[in-house]
Amino acid sequence: MKNSFISPDQFEELLPLAAAWAEHQEAQILASGVCLSPPQLSDARQVGIVHPERVRLLVVSSIPKPEHPVLLAAGEATGLVGPFTAGLALRYGIYVRNDFVTDRYLIAHELVHTAQYERCGGFMGFLRQYLHECLTIGYPDAPMEQEAILVSEALRDADN
């Protein structure tokens, strides 16, 4: 893969591990998180989520990182996980760092990723496309990441 230390074969080996980690994290968020507020539900519908009632937010002091050393290294190398990560969508479960809990636009950004999960058919479809884009094009220039950035910026512009 271009611009990546991960070969296509390694990517195919890591993808199921990444999907299993994401699915496990989503289960934890769904078990402990809170439903979207009415304004957040409105934003979720606006960004295209088919099932916004399924979304849960979990406020954390820092976004959890994968424990698997290769997944962690890949996440750090691509900029997907790190000390400055403020939110992370894992299908219907969204982690939000506690100092961003009132940031409507960060949450809207993550909600766009939830809509992408729905469009891609779940964990494997989303992660295959999103991670491939991040590894070959780079984060934040990857098209799926750009969509989330542009939609949340449009929401901000509409409010101003």
C-alpha cells in the first residue's frame, strides 16, 4: 500500500483484528453510553443516519487504544489514535473525550462516520474502505474523513 508501512497482505490480516476490536468497543459503549439528546438526534438525521435511535455516546477521559501492538502501531502511524483524539465512532457507539462533550461539531463529525458505517454495511465494510483510504491517501485527506470534516463545517457555517 502506498505511503504505508503495512503491506496489502498485512492489511488483510489486520482488518479482522481491527473489526473485532471496534465491535468490542461498540458493545461497551452501547452498554454504558447515553442516548443522543433531541438536538443531537436532529443532527444525526441531518447527516444521514438511518437509525439514530441506536447511537450512544460514552464520555471518557481519553479515547481507548487497541492493546494489540500491531493495531496500536498502525493507528498511531496513521494518526487515527493518539493523545489528541477527541472522538471516535465505532458504528453506533461513539467515544467523546470529556473536554469535548459539549462540542456539537465534533459529535456531528463522528455521527457522519456512523452514517458511513451504515452505508458500508457495518464494521468490515467501513474499516476496509476507511483504513485503506487513510493508509494510501493519508489522514485527514482520505475521502471519508473529508466528508465528515465538510459536513460538520457546513453545520457550523449554517449556525453562523
